[in-house]
Amino acid sequence: MEEGNRGELGGIDEEKWVYDSSVDHKGRIPLRANTGVWKASLFIIAIEFSERLSYFGIATSLILYLTKVIHQDLKTAARSVNYWSGITTLMPLFGGFIADAYLGRFSTVLVSSIIYFLGLIILTMSRVIPSLRPCNMHMCHKPTKIHEVVFFLAIYMISIGTGGHKPSLESFGADQFDDDHSEERKKKMSYFNWWNFGLCSGLLVGVTLIVYVQEHVGWGAADIILASVMTFSIVVFCVGRPFYRYRVPIGSPLTPMVKVFLAAIAKRNLPYASNPADLYEVKKSEKNRGRLLCHTNNMKFLDKAAILEESEDYKEQQRRSWRLATVTEVEELKLILNMTPIWLATIPFGICVAQISTFFIKQGATMNRKITDSFIIPPASIYSFAAIGMIITVTLYEKILMPILRRTTGNERGINILQRIGIGIVFSIASMVVAAFVERRRLMASSNSTTMSVFWLAPQFLIIGIGDGFTLVGLQEYFYGQVPDSMRSLGIALYLSVIGAANFVSSLLITIVDHITEKYGRSWFGKDLNSSRLDYFYWLLAAINALNLCIYVFLARRYSYKNVKTRVAVADVDCYQVGGGSSVA
């Protein structure tokens, strides 16, 4: 087969063929001119637009549906939204693992999209079929039990569908670019910006058009639109099949990491290798999937897994008995361990993001939303300001900031990934400070029996949207680029799990703060917003994030980026850093 010639670099045309372990839709080495890059990824970005339209059409109105139709109180509704959002963003850990290990990304996206579609159909049924509707009256004071069961079944089916769709689709799009081809590598940096442009455009339509239909036509009509959009996206995804580059799954990416741990423990009494070149590694020509990694000096205990105990004749025997790992396998485990502190340090940012779909939206519902006598803005539509902020940010970053920073710093990505994430964290702090001032003013206006305009909320939405343009895009690129090549869907899932874990932590924080403040006076979370003190809660989040920013900067300054061996050494440079932007010899 053609792959057998992969290692013979002297006789191949890398401008014509793509030698990055990918295959075309017929299982052959892809032809560079006919597959991948923008011709394939634009299909994928269009599908993301459609899926995000559906998701945010549901997510942004969920707290309103739970309080108005299901009749949950504010605390319970906020926790319900956080639990659903948390599960929706943690499910990708399972979906990403399945995609990387067994099904492949294309198949996982297709299967999960069908599950997502079935969830939308059931959601539509719960609002259209008379026996499944909340009740038969126009004003529903208590929904039927069967409606609650079917409604929650539907939205959690959508969670399962998102669990496979989200990590696999984004990583599948990034797979369309060859990391070892300089022009395609630069295009991949732009891909994450345009991916988020498509995402936010879908969000914008979801929180305006779909929310308007929910408010003025009916929930069922909106669900029919969402199901139709998902059907269209599945068809578009399948039409692009001949243009995609595919990665063949090679089994669990966790198995080599377990082997490294066991081998390092088994050889714990051996002395460290005096020269890293003495550690075991396969030749580049023998590496069938993924790229080789360069040795790093951190976590040296794990290096013992790559120490050869016997002569060359015993290498295969040792590998079969899990007593020998390659340098690349050792470095892949180091990558995951190295990323853990960064993952933890970005959770407070995710807590700020969690407020957008809960308290920010609920604030909007209590304010003056009237544009004219006949037109009132739906509360969830105020979310559009966050999308606008993110769209403006990624566009300016891509078209103006990145070219300037490339020329100024000499770094092909302008600034490194962790710097981009840190800038967004600063904006999240500013958003919470502004939100606290606005909520304080809203409470004062309410006590005087006046109502503020909903546009007072625009600054906090815009600022958090700008922060998302830096941090969320940076997190996507960071987790995709820094994980081992064999687990890139899991890498995107790790990014999503930051938001998922943050939703659960947000719910826990609400519970703790509610308990403590109620014990020592009046709870910050009352029956409604006017009896609550959300301004205090926003100040608390700003303080937590300011403290966390100091920790994040400490970790980012000491972070060691992924060190990849090039396929062909150029100018004596055999390794380059992924994410840091600099090359190392």
C-alpha cells in the first residue's frame, strides 16, 4: 500500500501528497490539491453554524422555560441549567474517547448528529402533541408530569448528541490541515478563529430569530425549525465526504500512558540515563501514526520507562511485556500531566461564562425590553451582544492583530496560546465588575418602582464576549494542539470539560453562598431577583478570578510546550514547539 512508502522521504512529493497519517474517503494517501484545507473545513464550519443555532436556541431560553412553564424557583432553575450545561459539556469526554479510539471522527459526528436530531424530535413532540404538552390551558400553573419527563428526556438526548458531535466535529475540521506543511499550519491557526466566527454567527441567529419565534409564535414552531436545520446540517456534512481527510482510529490512546506508568514503576530502581539519546525511540520511518516528540527534562522519573534494560535483541520482548516505552509515549504522558494545572486554572473563567445563560438572562427578563409599542426584545436575545463581542474580537484578531503581532514578535501565531487565554481572563474579571455595578443600579431602580432599559446589560455581555474571543478560542487551540496526536477529539473534549466543570462548580458555589448568607443574615439568592443580591455574587466571582489570574500567570510562565520532531530536519532544526511559536534545536 502507498503508506508503506511514507518513511522514504527522499522519493516523495510532499507538495502533491499529504503524509500526516491521514487518508482520503477511499483509504488512500490524500492528494493535497483535492482534499482538506478550506474546501473541506468550510463544510464543517457551516455545520457548526447550524448546530450552534439549535443548541443556543434551546440553551439561552432554558432558564425562562423552567421558571415560566415548569415553574421552578430561581435557585432551582439556575441549578437545573447548570447541571444540564455541565453534563452537555462533560459528555464530550466520552464522545471524544470513542471517536479517537474506535469509531473515528467522521462516523462519531454522523451517529451523534442523528441522536441530536432524535432529541429535537422528542422535544418538538413534548410541545406539540396534546397529551405531552405542559397542560391544555393557555395559562399553565403546574405542568403535567409526563411533560416534565419527556422534556428532560429530550434535552438530555441533545446532551448525548452534543457529546459526540462537538469534540469530533471541531477536531475533524482541524485535521484538514497538515501541521508539517508551513502554509497549512498557518491556515490552521486561522481555522480556530473562523470556526468561532461560524459558531457565534449560529449563536446570534439562535438567540434572535429562534428566540423571537419562541416568544411570539410558540415553542413548538421554534423546535420544528431547529429539527429542520439539523436535518439540513446532516445532509451537508455527508455531501462533503469526498473532500475530507480522515484519521484512522488505532485503539485507546490511554493504553500507552498506562504502559509508561507501569514501565516507569517497574524500573524505578534503575539510574537515570546519562544521555537522552540512549533512551528508546522508534525510527521516524517506523512511526505509522502521529508524530515523534522530542525529549524534555521535566518529570524525569517517567523517562525510566524508555530505558533499555537488555541488548537490542530484547526490545520487542520488553515492549510486549509493558516494560519498555518509547520517548514519544513518555512525552505524551508528560503532556497530559503538564496540562492539568492549566485546566484547573481556567475553571474560574468558566464560572463567569456560566452566568451568561442563567443570571444574566434572568436579569434581562426583569428589565424594560420595549423597542417600540409593538416590539419587545425576548430576554434571551440580549445574549446576542456576547456573540457580537466575540465575532468582532476574532475578526479583528485574525485580520489586524495577528499580522501586526507576527511582524512585531517574529512568532508565526503572534502571541503564544497561553498569553491569549490570559488576556481573556482579564476581560472576564472586568465583565463581573461591570455586572455588579449594573445589578446594584437595577436594584436601586426597582426599589423606586422604576425599570431600567435592558441595554444596560449590553456592556457586560460585550466584555465577556470579547473575553471569549481570546480565552475560548485559545483554549480550543491549546487543548487540540497540546494533547498527543492520537487523542485530539479528547483534546477538544478537555476544552469543553472546562466549561462543564465550571457549571457544576458554579452550582456548588451558589449552594454554598446561599447556605452561608442565609445562616448569617439574608440569602443572596431570594425567590426572585429583586429579593436577591446578585451584585455581591458578581463581586465574589471577580475576586476569585483576580486571585486565580495570579496563579494562572505563574503556571503559564513555567509551561513547557509540546516539542515535535519535524519529518525532515531543516537548517539543523529537528524540533519545533506547538503553541509557543518558537523553534528549538
